[in-house]
Amino acid sequence: MIVTFPRFGYTAEIMALFFEEMGIQCVRPPLNDKTIVKTGSDISPEEMCLPFKYMAGDLAEAYKAGADTAVMIATCGPCRLGEYGELLRTVLEKAGYSYEWIMLDSPAVTGIKEFIKRLDMITGSDRVKTMMCAVKAVKLIRQIESAERRLKRINGYTVKRGICAELLKELKSATISWRTFDEGFDYIDGLNRKISGLKTDKAADPVRLLIAGEIYTSIENDSNGRLEEKLMGMGCSIERHMTVSWWVKNTLKRLFIPQRCVYGNRNSCFAYEIGGYAKDTVKKISSCDNADGVIKIMPAGCMPEIVTKAYCEKLQKEKDIRILNLIYDEMSGEAGYETRLEAFTDMLERRKHVLDGHRHRFDKH
């Protein structure tokens, strides 16, 4: 058995470390790029969203590299991590990629016995070792994202411009070369010391942005045109709502609770679960008091995020939140997005440093 999995931020590298420590052969999907999404688009139905096409491309390329077993984490919901597992199986089999599939659906749906049975198909019966490796994996992901979060937040405040983006780029390159968890922990310790030693400008007041929206497009850099790199290059301080560790925590919290119980509060923004993490997106945007603006991203045709987009238009008027909506598909070109980002950040900077600085004049007249 040679396992593989779709790429999803840092999880591809961390899952590879997990399997290697367990003594299981695995194939890491190649880094996502235009070639991967084209491969996925060629074998996927045209109306499928961008995350699906990336994952189809990941699994197709991994199959060519020798993988024979696909591991798909699912939650049996109405969106990507629910039905998409079965859709991926169908699409790939029709294209000639004959995988053995192991769907790790939520125990809240399949039952704990079935979940453990499927997990044992991958790791064997050594559950103590499996748990220890899983704990290391989650811990390393949390430490990576903590360091990443620090770099994004202090970007724009440092005396040396561009140093945060440079360190973040080095981190992403380093994760590919790690062969043990200990290598990863040692690297993060060194990185945190570097971050603590960065000198900041007390007079700096950069534009602060919140990035929210569909989870895959938020986390996987190539699917959003490397949005965070562009914003850091513009000197913005940024925070991303959706992270892998957030997803792990959220999933564990609901591990044994069906989603209908979690989302039964009719007094919230949506009375019912509409798929994805739409409620979480709206909740985060509505409470972002410390951000100058919000960039909400989504793949074309994503039903949950289309609903949140409509709701966020209401939030803009009620709470005076500036929101830029960016929609991505496999045909997206970078030039148009860069122009919109520059115009949005320029508007926020002017509003922050010019208009708000003379607000008393506008109030008077």
C-alpha cells in the first residue's frame, strides 16, 4: 500500500511526516500550480469548483508517481468535504486512476467503530503509536501556524521592510525538506527566536486586513493567486480566519455531534446549516473590530460562500465594514486581481490616515 492525499496547505508535508513515522509508504502530491489545476480541470465536470479541480489534479499526479491508495478526510456535509470524496472517486476512476479509497468520515455520521476500522486500514492495529504520531502532527501544525500568524501580523511594523515575507517564504520551503517531526520543531523554535528579535517601528500604522471566506481557497496559496504574499509586499498587516489548526479544533469539537445540533440556533445569522463554514465566516467578519478592511475570497460557484457574500453586503451597510470580494476559478488572471488589491488597500490607507484624521470636519459639515 502506497498512500497519498490531496494537498491542503501545510497538511501534505505534515501527513507525509505522519506516514513516514508510522512506517507507511506515501507519495506527497506535487506543489499546486497551473499544471495541477489543468490536469484536474481536464478530468472534472466543467461546473465543479476550483478546490475540486485542484484535488483531482493532486490525486492524478500522485497516481502517476506510484500511489495506489487515496486517503480522503470527509465530514459528510453538503459541501466539499462531504460529497466531494465520492465525486472524486467517480471522476478519477472514469479517467483511469484506479485507487483504493479510504474515506475518513466523521464518527458523528459513521459511528466510532466504523471510523476506527477505516483508520486501522491505514495505520494497522498499533493505536498507541498512531495516537502519538497524530498528537505530534497536530502540535507541529499549530506551531507552524502560530509562527506564520506572528509574521503576518507584524508585517508593516518592522523596521526592515520585507523581512516578514522573506521569513515566511523560507518557512514554506523548509517544510518540504523536513524528514522527521523533530526537524520541524527545531526549525520553528529557531524561527520564533528570529521573529522575537525583529525590530519594529513604533510610529508605523499599516493597513490591517482580515482574510476570510471558503476554507480551501483561503489556505491553499496557488488557488488564491498567492494573495497573502501580494498583501505583505504592499506592507499590510494581515490575519487569516481559516487555518488548518482551526479546522482540526472545529472538527474535533463536533466529532461526535451531528451538524444539525451545532447549528440549531435560529437566532444566528443563518437558521440552518448551508454547507462549508459559512456561519463561521459571517461570524468572524461581523466581529472584526480591529481590522481596517476585509478581503473575502471564494471559488466560483461555491453555494455557501455565495450566500455569505449576500449577507456581507448587509454587514457593510450596517457596521461600516469595507469588504472586497474576490472570486477565483482556473481561468483567473493575476493582473486584474493585483489592480483591485492595490485600489482597495489605497482606499483603506486614505480612509485610515486622511479621512479619519479629519473626521471632525466631515461631521461638522
